[in-house]
Amino acid sequence: MKYDDASWHYGAKNFPAELPQEAGATHTGMFVSWALLTGLAGELHLNDLCGNFGRLKERSITPGEYFLLCCDGKFTNEDLNEMGNHFAQSYFNLNSGQYIHDYESTLFSGVTSVYAIEDSWENYDRLKPVLDRRYKEWYLSSENQTQCQAKADCGAVMNSALPFARKMLEEHGEFFPVGSAMRADGQTVAVAGYDGNERPSSADVIRLIKDGFIEAARRKEYRATALVYDVKVKLPESGETSDAIAVSLNHRDFFSLLVLFPYRIVDGKPVFGAAFSRSGDGDIFVPIRPE
């Protein structure tokens, strides 16, 4: 899931011609850097794949510079951990979040454009208390409770689709991708993908189910979806490659999670290992990109 992209801003009609493209990344760089330094970092940054997280902590690189260098100017769900994504989906959301308003009201002084706000640690220190307060308010608020409801809805659709996949795996040693969705009224329904082909590939079935989910989400017919399919994964503890049942969960309140159930076939039957999860792609209930 992509929250923001510097190119959306420096490529916009209202971007001042006299400013460098880097100015289109400052507002997002401030938020991303705050999130990483507040304990909401995703594995990409915790593992310091870019090699500059230490420089960010030491303030030898500015927030905007780090964002451009280590995120390529793109802010996605992979940059944050699960809690960070929940907060970003609520607060940073370009369509309905409060962040841009807070950013402008705190730092828009003595400049002709919001994009002219300086990428500096001085400005970061002015913005940080606002973000700290917003995060605390969100954590204690009904917005966080909304995430609890989203998790409950996603649990319901997962529990609707997963047993069928496990049964097919136990009886046939394989299964086609299957889907489940929760309608706006709370009713859970099974969702399949079919284009007339009697032996479609798994990739085609996944595409058909996802396309159906996205279209229904746009019409506001669904509030939660689950897509169940077979994958190869690396186990988090051993690093070994394993087969797994993947359950991609998405909710209209922008909760997204990928749950993985690793398994191996022993004497023709699946033996399941410990399940684990990671942030989902957030590609069903997609926020509208700003013009």
C-alpha cells in the first residue's frame, strides 16, 4: 500500500517551478522519520538495509534526505510496523487524515508555499510534539477501537474461507485460491474466480478474485475481504523455505494483514507449523490518489 509519493507532489500543477523536486518530499519525510524514531519502524529500516538509519538517529541526515535516499521518495506500508500502519492509515491518509493540516498549521510561516517549508531538524522539533500528541490521542481513541472491529471482521472472513482450503489440502494435496467477503450488513459470503476456463492457473484465479474484491469495494458493498492461496515462504525463525497457506486480509477501515500458515506434507497429509503474519499490501480498499 502506498501512502504517498514525492512525484505526486513535484509533478503536480500547484508545485512551485522555482523549487527543486526534493521539496516535494519534505512533508512525508518528516512524518516517516518521526514514525521510525518513535518505534513504529518496519523491518526494512530496523535491518538498516539502506545503511543510513544510524545517520537519521544521529541527525547527520535530514528527514527529507533520508526519505529520498532510503525510501526512494515513496512511503508504503513496508516502512512501518503493524501499529505504525494502523496510525498512518488513520492520521496520514491524504484523503481524510489530519497530518497535512497539522503540518501546515505548525510550520507554514514566512513561506509562500507549503512545499517551501525547510527540510530541517529545527522544523522537525517543532512538529514532533504535535505528532506525539496525535499518536497518543489516536491510541486512546475510538479510531484505535475501529481497528479492533476491523480485526474482528477480518477474523470472521478468514475463518469462513480457511477451513475449505485446509480441507482441500488434506483431501487432495492442493487447493485453488478461494475468497470470502463480509458485506456492508455483516453477512459473510464465499467468493470465487471464474472466467470460463475449466483449468485456470492459480495466478488467474487470484487476479479474478482480487478484481472482484476491488470493484465491490469501490461500490462500497464489502467491508472486509479474505483471499486464500498457496505460496512459498521463508520461515522467520529458521529462514528455511516452506509451503504455506496465505490469507490476505483487507478491511474498508484500511486494516491490511497477511497471515501465513506454513505446512509440509507427511505421509500424504499436511502438517502445519506455527502461523505468523506481516503487514498486508492494502490493495483492495485503495485510497483515492490526490490530484
